[in-house]
Amino acid sequence: MKNKWITILLIAVLAILPGTFSWMAPPKAEAQTASAGMKTHSWQVSFTEALKESEITDVNVYVTNSKNKKVQTTITMGDDKKTLIVSDLAPGSYKLHVNKEAFALSGTKTASQVIPFTIIDKLEAVKSEKELQQYFEALLANHSQKELEYETTVEMASREDKASTNNASTTNNQVEGVEEGDIVVVKGGFIYAVKDQGITVVDAKDPKNLKLATTIKLKGSQYISKLAIYDNLLIAIGDEYLEKVGTSMSTATLYDISNPKNPKLIREVGQEGYLQDIRIANDTLYLIGNMYPNYWMLREKKTLDLKPKIFDSVEGKEYESLPIEKISILPNTMDGTYSLITAVDLKNGAKTTANTKGYLGGTSGLYMSENALYLTTPIYDGNPVPATGRIMDMIWMPRTTDTQVFKWNVDGTAMNFVGTTEVKGSVLNQYSMDEYEGNFRIVTTEGNTWDEQKISRNHLFILDKNLQALGAVKDLAPGEKVYSVRFMGEKAYVVTFKQVDPLFVIDVANPKKPTVLGELKIPGFSNYLHPLDDTHLIGIGYDTEQRYDAYSKRNFTVTTNMKMSLFDVSDFKNPKEQSTVNIGGKGSYSDVQYNPKALFHNKEYNYFGFPVVLYDAGKGDETVYKGQGAQIYEITADKGIVLKGNIVNKSTSDQYESWEQRVQRVVYIDDALYTVANNEVKSYQLKDFKPLDTLTIK
């Protein structure tokens, strides 16, 4: 059964139409369905009782329109024998009729059913409080007889300032002109770093004499996840639990740092729920998150405020409910989760009112260009993961099959919904998505590498500005999955992996006919790809080795040390691994492998670096801790990869790394390099990494 993680457990039998609400008592053969579909997709319903394939005829199973007349459509039965899929319908209101003879165990225990649903092709505005409540009552209708326990998961990841020095570190953003924020930012000779429930401000103007300028203390229930800078504004992004209201808020707290030693709080903005991520583009801050209302309380109360809470200190000191006119229903969704987007105009000290919009339909993936926002959500099937002979047979584990994409055009605080579509497979991360000349490109993996019955496949899809299909590369690297992607203009680079690391070079210059140009197979894999120039890529990931399992009599792959490669793709048909280095031994890792914000880059010296924690192989499968710190490499097309700075504190007796001393980020200001840890900041000469000073932060 297709739908999202929560949806499969909390789904409805009801049609949600403006101003109308209808309900029928659940029959013995209980139906589970989303109440709406899109004209380009199938709508489906699943039953607790099996269907009889020979009886799925236009006599026993058919669809009528709003005038109670039969309409021509395609109705098929799912592989589980309990699902009906209705296709090829125009937008409108319908009813699916299923006579009791269609069920395998037809008789007194099974009743005929009439299930209302709608096919929609546009964003549906919620027009009243009553209609909003009806939406959530619909989610409860099909499981009102039982209590369900569930668990949700939320995927958790530059504006030039003429007033400050240009020779300083900036955040490693995916898209030029679109700021993403990080846990450490730099401006005007000062370093701002997240620490516990506060922000440490370090005066680094004199690298030989580091000083603690100030510490910005936050509320007791507030935690900061990232920072961003816009002109003289320091923006702290985090979350706060409001015990009085009994909910969590995603927050943006803005400080005037014209005087870095005395930051002044000027504004707070918040939206209920959990933060997905932020972006800053065209002088506007965007907060993107999800909120899940306690709508099951409708069982106890006749009325309930199901609107998300918002807060803006420019408007007042109280949290308010999002106005009903700001709430819409995303097409092809019915899961009870809000996607919330708050836009704040940062010009002139960010004094104007924020604009928040709520969309019923949760999302988890995010990509943003300067003019468009794309949100994605996985769609799961209801078939259990095979686990023959194990206790896992008793656990329902849905498998993601497709990805739904939503698009908004953005212009400052104005956000206009464009549309939605669906692509095969699941998305790895934001780097699997890209916009180029108005077209959207996305790379997905369909299936699972462990499934020998239905092997995994990888696809690249190109969609136009209205999310209509233009071209695709399908069935790439069967049996493998995507580990990293990088789009560079008219080329796309995709790393897949199962036992070896194929790097694919794909020509996407013609969006209607993308073509694989070349492929390179090497041991290991790259978790992250970073462009060096137009014809060279840096890959950071792991080396691997093959081992043999005597029990299963099969080979399997294990990771060993970290690995960094320089790929020469000047001959697109014959990519080469020009240079490579091994980092540490078994168990070594760096934050940069899963968070590209940890990448350090200095163009003047051609330096690239990142924090490292080094381990090595011990007895058997044990690993031995060797040290932690940072490593800086000079990387050029001529010389390849050369280690220049090994800023690692070697271990003498410690068995594991110290969280307090583990380097979180590496930054530079003018001719000095700084490593930032939770409890200390260290400075070095940039040209030769000679130690200069250490500031201990308590």
C-alpha cells in the first residue's frame, strides 16, 4: 500500500471536500485508504480481508461519479491480494463500490462497501475551522476501534558583506547564493560557535592572543542547532520546548552584532514542530519544518485547535495559531503532518512581519535554488520486509518505493505553490537534487541491495519548471545503491556501491536525452563529492575490502580506513582516479562524510581539510584509538593530493576520543587557521600550521 510512514497507520475512508463531510461505520472487512489522489497517480484502498481475483469484475467492483453514474476506469488488484488500485480518472469526486462477492471469504462476516474519494490536481485551501477538524476526524475514522502505537522519524541534515573582511571562511553551501548555516560562522575577525545552550563569541583578530569576547546565553529550554550571518545580523536557529503550551517550537533568534562584544537581541520568530532545515536567499530567511498535531484528542473533545502555533516578537509576546487562510492541503497527501514554511525579510534589520504557511502533508527532503524550493517525501509500500525464520517476521517494516516532489516558486516572503509529481525510488540527500536552467534533476535508488528477488536500480530524472518529465537515465548499476551525487552544470556525477565504487559521468546538457558517458570502478566508495574545477572532483569516503563468511559461504564487504580521491574527468568517457590518500586505519572517521559543512576550503593555498578522529585495527575486530584533530591537504590538478597540515593530538593512553576536545570545524581568517572544539579554540599559521595560541572555553 502506497503512502507515508505515518499514513499507513493513520489513514481514512473519507472524502475531504470543501464544506462537506461524510462517514460510514467501518464494515467487517475494514478498508484503509487515503481519501485523495492525483490525476497523474493511482488511488488505492487496502482491506483487512483478501480479495478474490476472479470476482474483480465491473459487476462487483466499479466506480461512480458525483452524479452516481458509472465511469470508465482501470481497477487492478495488488500483489498482496488485499489492495485495489484505481487509475485513469479525471479530477473529481468518486465512490468505489466493492460488493461482498469480491472478497475471498464473502458471507455474513463481510459486507459490501462504498468508499468515497477524490482525485485532485492542485493545492486545496482549507476554508474553515470545521473543514480542518473534519480532515483530522477522517484520519481517525478507520481505526477508532483500536489504539495504535507508532513511531515517526524525521530526517535529520552567501551574501558578500562589504563591511567585513573578505578573506575569511564561509559555509560550504551546495548552491551559490543560498546560505545554509552551520555550527560555526566567521565575521569581521570574530568566530561564533554553538556551545551547549549558548553561543561562544571569540575575538580572533590577533591569532596570537585569542580572547573570549562574550557568551550569548539562551533560555533554559532552548537549544541551538546552527548559526547564520546576514550583514550585521547573527541568526541562531534552534528549538525550544514550551512546557506551558506542551509543544516544541523551531526558532530563529536574531542578534545585532554591530558590536560583537555586546550582541543585542532584536527579534525572535518561531513555528511549532521540528526543524527540517533553513535557507537564506535573496535577503530572506526560510525556516522549513514539520509539525504533528495531537489530533487523536478529538476522541475526547468535540473541538480542538489543530492549527500550528507561530510566534513573532514583532507582532507581540504571545504564541498564536496560524490563521486558517494560511493552511492548505498538499495534493496526494493524507497523513496528518504539517509542512511549515516561515519566510522572514532580513532587509533593514529584519523588522517586517514574517510570513508563515502551513501545508497538510509532511516532508523530509529539501533542496533550494535562489528562486525555487523543492520538498520531498518518501512513499512506502505496505509489504513487509522478508525475514524468513527470524523473529523479525513479526515486525512490520515498510519499504520505500517512490518519492513525491513538491515545488514552490519563492520571491522574498512570497511563496507560490507550483505543483507536485512522483518519481521512482528514494532520495539519498539534498545533493541528489539540483536545479539548472529552470529544470529539476533528481537521482534515486529503487529497491534494496539485499533483495535478491527484486534487485535495486538507480535512476536520474529531469523535470521541467512545472515538474513534467523531460528525460531520464534508468536502471543504472543494478544491485547497487547511490552513495553520493554531484551536479556540475551540464554534467552529473553519481557514485554507487555494493562491492566496488563505480563513478558514473552523465551528460545532462540535453535534458530530454541524458546520457551516461563514462564509468570508473575502484575499491571503496565516496560519501561526498566536491568540485575542484570543471574537470576534477574530490571524493571523500571509505576504502573497503572483501571478506568471506564461512557460515553463509559468501563474500561480504567491510569498510577499513577513510579514503580521499581526486578524480580526473577531463576525458568524460574515461574518468580516472588521479590521486588518492588513506586516512587513519579501521574505524577512522570525519564529520565531513555525512555533513559537508565540515569541509574547510582556502582558495589561496588550494587547501581542503576537515576534522578527523583516527583509529587503527587491533586484535580481531577491535579498533585502537590513535588521536583526534584536523588534517589539511593541498589539492591541485597538477600535484594531486598532498598532506600539508596534520593537526592531530595523538593519544597516549585514552581508549576513545574526547567529545569536549573533538574538533568540530576548521576555519580561517586572513593568514591564520583555527580549529574549533566544544571547549577550546586553537590558532595556527596558515602557511605552515605552526601553533599560535589556545583559548580554553569553560
